[in-house]
Amino acid sequence: MSLKTLVDACTSSKDWTHAYFLIGKYLELDTQSRNGFKKLHENWKEVMLNMRLLYTDYQEHDVIIAALMNLLRDIVADAVLRDRMFAEGWIPRIVEITKRSDYCRNRALKTLSRILMHPSPEISLYLYRNSFQQLCSILFESPPESEDADLVIQIMGPTLTGLLAVGETPKIPNTFARAGIDVDRLRTLVLDRMQGCLYNKPDNAASTCHELMVIMALAYAYPEANLSTPRIFECFVACLRSSSLQIRVLGMRTLHSVWGTVLGPYTGPDVVKLVGAMCKGYPAHLNARFAAHAPTQCFAEESLNSRMKFQALTEETSVSLDWVKFGKEIAKNIIAGEAAIFPLPFSSEKCKLDFDTWFDAIPFAASVLRARSDFDSADLIEVKYLMNVGQWMTAAAIAQKGAKRSPNIGFWYQILCASAGEAEGVRLALEGLKCPILAPYTRSSLLYTASTRSFSLALKNLTSVEPGDRVHDEGLAYLNICAENLETLVKVAAPDFTALVVAANLNLLVQILLRGPEISPDLKALESTIKDAREISEIDDLIQGKGVAFDARKVKDIILGKLVTVSTEWAEFIQCTNASSLALVELAAKASKPGAKVDPQEIVDMLNKTHLEEPQRTTAKFIRSDQTEMRLYRCSQCQNPSAAMRKCAVCGQACYCNRECQKKHWKAHKKACKSAVLSA
């Protein structure tokens, strides 16, 4: 059959679905099997040459254009082919078709939606920079209940959230301003759809997630609008009432991140403020919290005693010049608590060493202890010195050797956590908490590290992949680590422990995240957690001299102020999230209950073994235009599916869509693959 004969056959029927069948047969396209996709990889140039001819020469034939859009929609299920299409300039052609006001536009929108089914920062950037004005025009002019309006939202959601990963979000306001996009109108339209759920009933609830993505990206891009638009925060609080953990985590992560950007991190009080507040005294109802701890366990009193001990020690050493005792006493205090070392003026009539302060004498004392083979004491005081002068990496290197030599000293792990990445910090903190030699302050610090870093990792992991994936399972484990360690920290830490106010407010957020849909309107289930957060915040206010706003505290106030009212005002939206695609995937994967108790040792083992398992091939499922199901292998790095993957030549299990993905994945894969060739 010639190309002209094909065109005549397509146009004579005036049925684009018939043209879709004829063109597919002419091009020998088989997108119903992996072998068909493999053949398409091999014949790519010839197939796309003919498609370009049809697109360029027969623009006036709607049936041909619509058929081409549908064929492209099938093809882009393979992410490698999708990327080749993008490189060859097909996405601008598809966007051009959306300017028509017929069924061709509908097919083009469906193709763009399918293109974004697999993440691609490059494509997200292109669409946001070159097509958002057109997409907004379609959205604003289309009836709210129309399929075209739904499709535009489905395109906007992944496009905007794809920008978060590449740091483009701060540039959105300028880009949209240059394009003349009415952001206020867009925001209002999306919020109306979410709150009313007029077009997102449970039988079509997938778009609920895309609308949430749009409003989430706009919340990051326009922080000042969040402050003047209460409905933005209401929709994220409403997410916390969803039965889907995925939806709840999206809501919590956005609230926490947005306010973290606006307010910055909690800095904490200095020792002078702590001691001043202790000397003034606390109200009776707050003293009850202090009464549960020995005075020496409270940070203010411990700091004051530490200064007095250090001053007495310097006075004694100035006479005795016993550097061994000087170093040993400091080391003993470090193990017992948060020992401070002060730059007191150095003075000694007997000593000929040239130090400006007693703090400067610490390295010399460490060298004396090493000469006596007391390596633990020497390393302890030198690490403390290095911390104070900001040489954290050097301090961590010494602490690492100390932990191997004397693993029972918890102080090593406190230092190692400070210089470690998030996941490694959690593992080290949990290891440190098992140490028999653990000062109260060190224990609290390790609990704080384990819980706060786990919170961050849980939010990232639970929103980056689908339930059932290993990364998602790790996210659930991190959420359990966070919940258990926060609960312990709030119980055992001294009330004036630095940043306990962060932990107390975060503990409430985590409890809401875990139990959101089950919490009754009277909030009785949270009564004791709310009381802890309120009293510890009051103590922090008395120490700081005024209420200090930070992310966890501000988010807690917003949630408690709206958690009850959103249950009725956003009831339909909450119902839609319960039946959304994210919720359905979650149910299908039979995800573990987030509130389940987990043995801390099991979690440590999981973190130690992360990425050490033999890689397993996984597949991605999609539905073709004719509603048949297709599965393709996923790339071990980017998780995008394709029929033409590169297998790891050594293990034969890991597979990649291109050489770049293989290089990026090697750091994680080499632990399981152990390839001598690639390691070299």
C-alpha cells in the first residue's frame, strides 16, 4: 500500500479510530507486546519518517492527525522511545494540535498526559516554559465538567511537580508573569475543583491527585500567596483526613516545607538564656516537668556546673601542671554529660607553654594522654576541641576511630551523626542509643537526630515512589523510627533540652499523620500529645523571651486550628482522595500499617542492608488506547519502563534505559553486583 492509498483510505471513512488502525498496520506497529516495542526500537527511523510526512503533509485531515496523536500516545508508554520523540521535536508538534477546538485537541491532550506518565525533568521544563499559556487558555475556556479541563489538570500536575526536583520552582513567578498567566485565577479554579469535587467523583478520582500537585507546586512557588489565601492551607490540612497515607504525607510535606522556607530552621536558645530562665524560675505547672528529672540532668544546670568544674580544674592545673589529670577530668565530664570548655585566660607561673586560653591548651593535653596510651581520653577532648573550632570533618574522623576502639561510648555517635548524611545519621543514632555509656544529653541528642532525620526521609521516600516499592517500604520504616523516638524523647529529655520544643511539636504532627482519619472532632486521642507540645512550647517561650515561630510549631498551630472544620467543609474532597489513584495503588500493594510497632534492631538491620540485596527486575503496567494491558521492564535507576533495556553485564538482573542511568546507579548497585571489572 502506498502512502497516498493509505491517506485516501483514512479520509474516506471520516473515522479517526479507523485511521488509527490503518496507519498502525501500514507502519507495522505492534504496541500490544514487548516484542512489538522491540521491533519499533529497531525500525524507529523509518516509522517516524513516515509519521512526520503524515503530520506535515496532511494537517487538514483531522482523522489522520487524531490517529497520529493516538499512535504517539501508545508509543510513549516506552520511556526510551518517549525521550527519542522529545529529542526529535515531537512535543512542540503535539502542543500545536492542542490549539484546535475539535477532537484532535482532545487526543493531543491525552498524548501529553501519557508522555508525563513517566518522570522527565527535561520535558516538564519544556512544557512549563512553552505551553502553559496555551494550557491555561484551554482550561479557562473549557466547561469545568469537560474532559479537556480534566486533561489539562492532569498535564499541569506532573509538569509543575517535576520542577520541584530540578530547583526551578523559584523561577515560576517570573516565567508565568512573562507568559501573562493569571495565577490567581488558576489557583482559585483548582481550589474550587478540589473543595467542591464537582468533577472528581470517586469514579473519576484520579484527577484529584493532579489537582493536588498543581496547588502544591503553586504553594512552593508563591509563598506570599499562602499567607493571604487560607484555603491553600485548608486543602493540605484536609489531606490529613484522607484514608490514604500517600495523600496525608503529601499534605504534611507541603505544609512543613512551605513554612520551613518562610520561617527558616529553629536556632535554639544560648546557654546564657537557659541559665537566666532557670535562675528566674518557672511557673508551678511547668516545674512539674522539671521535677521528673534530677537537677544535673537539666541542660541549664548542667551547663552552669560544667563551667564551674572547668574553672576549678584550670585553677588546680595552673599550680600542679598535671596535664594528665586535666585531660582525664575533661574526658570524664564529656562522657557523663554535655561538658563545656571555656576560653578562660591561661595563666601559670610555672608553665612556660605559650597559650592564650585554657581552651588552646586542649590539644597539648591530648598529646600528653596519647603518650600515656590513653587514646579514648585523648580523642574525646580533641574531638570536643575540634567541634568548638568548627573542624567537624576532622572531629568525625577521630570519632570514627574511637567508635571502633570503644563502641560503648555514645559520645562518638553524637559526633558522627553531625557530619553524616540523613540515612547514615539515622543508622548511627540508633547504634549509639544501644551504648551502655550514654549521658542524658547525648541520649537526647541521638533521639533527636534519629527522629528528625527519619521524619525528613519518610516524607521524601513516601512521596517519591508507589506503595510496594522498596523505597516506599523504607519510608514506612523511617516513619516508625520517627514516631517511636519522638515519643521517647518527649518523655525522657530534660524540659530545657535544646530543640525539645521542635520534637514536641513534631511529635504531634507525626501522630496526626499516622492517625489523621481516625481522630475524633474533640481531638481527645491527641490530648496528652497536645499538652506536651503546649507546655514545652511555653518553657521555650520563657527561655527565649518571646514566642519563636518555626516550621513544626507553625504547622501544628495551623493544623489544630483547621483539623475539625475541614472535615465538613472539605468532605467531598476527602472522599475523593479516599478513592483516588494513589489510594487504590496503596490498597492494592497492601502497605504496612504506619502505626505498627517495629523492633529498633530490625530497623538498624534494614538500614545496614539497604541497597545490598540482589537487584530484582520490576515491571510497569499501563493501559493502551484500546484498554488492553501492557507491562514493560523498569529501569533500575529512574524506574522508567522500556522494552529495550540494557542489562548489567555482570549480574544480569539490574537493567537500564541508557548508559547515563547505569552510571548514576552504580554507586548503589556495586554493593550487590560486586563487579571487579566495573570497580576497577
